[in-house]
Amino acid sequence: MIDKKEFLLQSIIRAYIEHLEPIGSTQLKSMYDITYSPATIRGYFKKLGDEGFLAQEHISSGRTPTIEALKQYWKGKLNFKLNDINLKALQYYASQVGVTVFLKKEDSDLLQNIINVEDKYMILEFTSFAINVKYSNALYRFLTDMISLSLKDILKISKDVGAYEVYNAIIYTLQNSNFEVFNYKEFLNLALSYNFDEITIDSFLKGEILNKVEEGLYFENLLPQDYMGICHRCSIEGNDVKMLVIGELAKDYEFFYEKIRSF
């Protein structure tokens, strides 16, 4: 059971997310039919303000949760596993809630065969697709040793050893078939507001960011301080995907996740 202070903090955060305006003690009491008096609520508001969880613009105004309060709130609320996602709901509610969703199909492909075409180029045959690269004897021998390795391992090894033609050819093919972005507009507004450089923008819009994140919540190490990223592995229409949701801390993520889950 949470104590009064924690209960009131969670209540005001919930109210702020729903209304996006400062919340007063009397307003909070009426919104959630809280039994504590407005004076008691104000007393706890002061304590929470002193601890850095609530802010007050003016003496007579209501309170708003701080960035730290919102971060702690979502750490407690979004620590769950996702299973099946409804794709149509995901597309619709990404726009409705105001978040951007990056989706990348999780590849289980293996390198099955390499065809040398007259020492001019090579065709690399994976389980579900093929690419071609220029032939060189050294590269051919290098790739032959990787037959039966997973796509993920081949990408890592190719990048590590500087075989960028192979790496880039695979990434380009996957971008066109295995990567989607829902609600570009929200991300582009973020990128323009915070002057993202071209490399950072490309890392998101070309899906490279999904190679760098694992399941969990991301804050200032990935995005501006009033934004958040949530990475999940889940299933959409029978396909295993990695999903990154990004948006402002004050977006209604509980509502979003409730709506996109398949039941």
C-alpha cells in the first residue's frame, strides 16, 4: 500500500497528464473524490515541492509535476512485457496520443549461400532475401566463413571489420522491407525544436536507432530531458518486432498501451 504522499503525487501526475495544466488542491480533491481536506493536500504538495517532485509557477497557482517526478512515475508504470500488438490501433493511437513509433522486424535470417558471378560480383542468399556486392577474393573467402551465421551476427562482424559494402547493402534492403515509422510529424517537430543534426535524424528515420536500444526506458541519454523513449520486443501480425515509442514525458502512455494491445 502506498502512503498518502505517494498517493497524492501519483494522483496529481495522472491529473496533469489528462489535462496538461497546473492542478490545485481543491481541484485534485474533486477530480478523484479524495477524502483528505484541501489543507492536508496542500501540506503534502509543499513537501513534494521541497523534495523536487512538484513545481509551482506562482504562489496562487496549482502545481505541476517536475521532469524527475514524471520519470519516476513512468518507471513504475511502464515496466511490463508486451505481447501481441494491434497494428491498426498502433497507427491510429500514435497520432491520437502524439507519439512516434519506430518498428523493425526482428530478423531470424541465416546466410545460406554465396554465388560468385564471374569474379565480378557476388550474390549473398539469405533465408528470405538476397543482396549483391562487388567481388573480391578476400571478401569472398571472408563471407564463405560466415555461411550459416545469423543476420545479426553478420551485420555486427561486417561493421566491426570494415566490410561496409556488405553491411550497407543489408541495411538498405532491410530498411525497405522491415522498417516502418508511424507519426513522422511528431518526431520531426521534436528534431526541429531541438536542432537535431542530420546524423541523429537519419539514425531514427532509417531505423539505425533500433540497433542501439534494448528493452527498457530511455531518457536524457537518448532524447531531450522532457522526452522519453520506450523500447519493447513484441509481436505484430505474427512477426517478431522491436518497437521504440518516443514522445514527451507528459503524454498519456497508459492510455496508449491499453489501446494498442490485442485482446
